[in-house]
Amino acid sequence: MKQVKKCVLAYSGGLDTSIIIPWLKENYGCEVIAVAADVGQGSELEGLEEKAIKTGASKLYILDLVDEFVDKYIIPTMQAGANYEGYLLGTSFARPVIARRIVDIALKEGADAICHGCTGKGNDQVRFELAIKAFAPQMRIIAPWREWDLKSRDDEIDYAEARGIPLKISRETNYSKDKNLWHLSHEGLELEDPGNEPNYQKEGFLEMGVSPEQAPDKPTYVEVEFEKGVPTAVDGKRMKPSDIIRVLNKLGGENGIGIIDVVENRLVGMKSRGIYETPGGTILYRAHSTLETLCLDRDTQHMKTKLAVTFAELVYNGQWYTPLREALSAFVTSTQRNVTGKVRLKLYKGNIINAGVWSDYSLYSEDIATFGESDYNQKDAEGFINLFGLPIKVRAMLEQGLLNK
């Protein structure tokens, strides 16, 4: 085993990283510097420094990445309209910003290696390591799940208990979760069987809101304003995008918005089942796409929809720092020049219902689209249909023996 003197650990204080600190010291004999990234997970950061030091880390960095995460990763992905098989990429686009800043710390500290707690079955190992390679291509990467003898989360709990490492979970609540400002994911335990209906009423399961059944019987209206595709205000109050997400998380959570149950195709080849809570993000995606229906021309809107699939795959697969993602983002930014206006939505028991959209850059003309009297010459349609349908007509004539006679 190649010697490691100093290792920087991507540290969350969850089950995996809680035991990795002593594991690194036992197996590599190295100094461990823990780095926690604040991407809006809130109370999960409480007590981390004391825990990291007590379990063997020499120090803990806590990096405030919330606004960078929102402005440079969330908003561009939302503008692209990117979702992966219905999943709004909450874990996926958090990894590049975290990994990039961990590289900064590793280089600053003169570390020999960077360590992460991602499993060998998951996508996050790819996302972390591709980002590390983009900024520190020679850096050694240690992935304990690909080295140690532990086979399950139960084994990890045994390891922690044997060393007196405090955990916030038990064997009965041992879901694999990931939380940030944008979302919360749930995997594991009974959710591994896609035939099991999630118990959304179970105490402590949903953390960002309530189930639609528990939502109020009265709808909530919300208005979201955008400037060049960037959210700028909620209900007339201007605020930065991260605060807008916080406000929409509260409104969406209270109304049972943004809970999805997905069996997705992981990059590593297997299917996995996850429950995602994305209340504010779901509202923001809907508001933005609704405004685009007014502001984008047909060809741009259709091409953007096609490219959104590719954009989502790049984000999901950890390819944020690639020329193709950068090129697609440049295209998306260009499409957002006139995406300025206001959208009103009605939130009701898990549903989002359009309730009005306005823009000074609207391409919609009531005078042209009206069923009433207008200057539109309906006779023009005849020539258009004749030309547009000419290939169909010629083919039919050939098949019926009517061509060239």
C-alpha cells in the first residue's frame, strides 16, 4: 500500500464518513483533514467539528458553498430544463462544486490524497472523481468502499459501535439520505423493494414537507419573477436565488409539492429506487418552463427540449467540467435573453396549476390567435398545407400508380 502522509476527506458526518476517519488512520496511518461543504443541508452541520476531531481528524473545514452552488450549478441546470428520468438532479449537481472546493483545500494543505465515502455501486464516486481529475489530475483518490471488508451499512454500524463513534441513525432508520438546499433523497431499507409503497406518513420520513394528503384543503397562490431566466422575486419581494429557493421550499413543502418515487437507471449499470423531495425546485422548474412558452420561438424551444436530455445526462454522469456541458450552457444562456416576466401558480395537494403568465417579451399575440375576427388571412393556410403536404401526396400517388401518367 503506497504511503499517504496527509489525506483530505469529503466529510458529512453521516454513517460512511463517520467511520472513514478512524479507518484511514488505522489503515494508512495518515493525518486526516476533514472538509464539510455547506450546500444548504442546515442542521446536519451542527456538532460536526467536535465529532470530526474526536474521531481522529486534525482539523475540519466547513465551506459555505450555498450561493455558489445555486448561482453556478442549480440555476444553469434549471434554465436548461434538465431532469434525469424525472429526477431534478439534486445530488448530481452538488458533487462538482463540493469536489472542486475540496481539491482547493487539498492543494492548500499539501495533501497526498483525497478520500470520499461513496459506494462502489453508486453514481457519486464517478461525480467526485471526475471533478477531482479535472482540477488535480495527479491526486491520489482513496475510496474505502472499494477497499475495506465491510459489506453493508449494518457492518458500518458495527464498526462505529466498536469504536464508540456516535451516530444519528439506528438500524431501523438507516436510510441512505442526501440533503441540500435543493432536495432530499431517500434510499435503502424497505424502499429497495419497488413493490413497497413509501410510508409518507411515517414520522421523520419526509423532512422538507408533508404528503399531499396532509396538505391544506385550500390552495396557495405564488408568483415568481424572472430576469433573463434567473429568478429574482417571489410575490413581489426581490431576493437572491438561494433565498427564493428557501421560500419556495417552505410553500411547496406545506402543499405536498415535489415528492417523486423513481426507479432510475444508474450510470454504473443497475437500476435503483429513490424517493426525492424537491418542493421549491419543482415549483421553480414549472414557473421557468411556463414563462419560456411565451418568450421562446418554436424552433428554439423544441431544440432546447431535445438538448435538455443531453444536459441532464452530463450532470447525472458527473461530466460537469467538460467542453460539451460548457457549450450547452452557452447555448442555454443565449436562449434566456428574453426570458423575463412573471408566472403565477396555484399549489394544491401536490399539484401545480398554472394561474397566469406575463412578459414584455411575449411572442404570443391574442389578436392573431383569437377565434374572433382578426387580420390573419385564413386562406393562406391552403397554400401552406399544399406545400407542406407535397411529399405525402407524391408518395401516395406513386403507391397508387398515379405518378408520371
